[in-house]
Amino acid sequence: MTDKQDSDIAAQLLHLRGQGLSKGDPVALPLVTSSMFHLPGDPDGGAAYGRVDNPTWEALEHTLALLEDAPCVAFPSGMAAISAALFSTLKAGQTLLVPSDGYYVTRLLSSRFLSQLGVTVIERETVRYAQDGFDGIDVVFVETPSNPGLDLCDIAAISAQVSAAGGITIVDNTTMTPFGQRPLDLGADIVVASDTKAPGGHSDLLMGHVATRQPALLEAVTDWRKMSGAIPSPNAAWQLHRGLETLEVRFDRMCRSAGQVAEVLTQHSAVKSLRYPGLPTDPSHGLAQAQMSRFGFLIGLTLSDKTTAERFIEASAYLRPATSFGGVHSSAERRARWGDAVADGFVRISIGCEPVDVLIRDLGAALDTV
């Protein structure tokens, strides 16, 4: 997506609701919490029951659809969205490919639950995802940049190969949002995302969504939500709708700041290695330029050991030690504590909206102490 397209979508997003209002309607989205709706006579497509219908969800999904340029279904968390995408596309006897270095909960869901239902689960590293082809694989789950290592794989090439082999490609776009990367435009069948992260942006809600341009897949995902009861709360949907109105502004600042921070930190003597797709020296930089319109707000920083990493996080005044990312406040986490295949001294930094000069000074001072 070009900067002009980003700007156009950001402007449309701010006025999407307003352009459909009648005189006297509230400009802000109302919060509807009802579990029942007035329904005399036979059902005729009107709202009927809170597990199936909610005007606040529908307004949110309308906004998400503008961002994704595709119909969307909202879920109560990113993992609920991932679950819906996987359980609605897989059946016993089929095969699923997941990244061995991607978000670990996706692997656990696959290995502990889908495998019990007769799905064969195989794993590959992100950088070698297409190496052995996709023959015999029914669903290919892609995460790029990988979380937490920030390796990339080629969405367009993989999607084309998977389609030729008769499979379905699902892309987790949580780290990038539609303002940074558009997997559906690159050929993916389904996009999943945790809107808990940058889309919400204030670390006060759990939400996720599924987007697809294929009617049959959309129907399957919608039916999964309806029958499983994996529904978002109206309050969280309302909060996310409000957060989306500032996503482009926040995401732009976070990505620009991350690029500046990465350039400075990579030169510090305490840093053993640093991953950021926006750096010309990053091994994935060429691919990032080809398929991403921004380089993201996550930085992978490797220090000498566990103690050094923890000391660095503790010494910073502007890094919140937390296990999520994408908030207006910068945060950091030593990811090996969850069992990710990274060095003990690896720190995932999520750059927030602080003035970048202040943040750079603070992170430099924290590194000086270790």
C-alpha cells in the first residue's frame, strides 16, 4: 500500500460512520449490550439473539472491512480468531503446516488439540517455509514477520504455490496491521490478527478478527463463531472501534521511531545482534521492501545473557516489562522465558508513541548500565 492509499483509508475510516448518519444520530458509536432483541412473528433476518447479532460488532466489522478491503468477523481475542480460521478450514485426515518459530500458542493449539482430532501437524522455520513445497498440505499458516524472531517469508510466492497445490493459506498479520502489510492483496486466502495489539493500542482490551474475500470461507468462519459461542464483548468491540480511529497515526509514529531506535541501538557495544526489517543490513530487508509498506514497530535485541537482558529492561524508565506489544507505551520482554527458540538474552522491544529522542536517550542509558 502506498502512503497515499494509507492516507485515503485513514481519512475514510474517520468518517465511515458519520457519512451514514441521519439527523440527530450520535456521531460516536453507541454501545449496545442487549442479549435479546424485539422479535415478533417469524425471524426475517433482523437481530434476534446476542450470541449471533450485535449492532456494535457490526459497526466494528464494517470498519475492519474498510481496513482489510474484505469482509471481517470479530472475535474476543487473537487466538479466538486463529482458532476459528483453523477449525473452520480443517478436518480429520488433513495436514496443517505451522511455523516452528512463530507465536508459540498457535503451535500448542495445533499440536495439543487439532492433532487429537486427526489433523497431521508439521512445522518449518519461517526462512525455509517454501523449501520443501506444499504438496499434500491442506492449510498453510504463515506468520511474517515471525514472532518473536522477526524472520520473513514471501507471502505472494507461498500463497501462489499453496493455491496451485490445492491448499488454503492463512496469514497472521498481527505484527503489521493492514497499514503495514496486506496479505490478501498478496494472494492469501485468510488473514487473522490480534487486535489486542496495535489496533486497540491502549492495552485495555482483548479482540481479534478474521478477514477473507472468499464467501465460502467467510460463511464457515461466521458459523464457527455462532455455534462455538466465541463472541466478543460489545464493550471490547466499542473500545476497539474507537482505537481504530487513531491506528494510522499511532502506527506511523511507532514504525518511524522503531527505525530510528534500531539504527542507534545496533551500534551499541552491549548489543550482540539486532533484528529490524527496516535496516539495510537485516537479512530480510529486501523482502520487507517488496511486501511491506512500513517495517513495523518491533525490534529483536540480543544481549549477552539472561541477567543482562533483565537488567536492561529494569534500567529503562520507558520500557514496560510485559508479554504483549503494540501499545502506546513502549514495552519489552525476554522471550526465552516462554520457551521460544531464542537466546536467553533476546529481548523483543515494542516501540510506542513516546517522543523518539527521549526514548533513544533512555534506552542508550539503560544499555550503558549493563
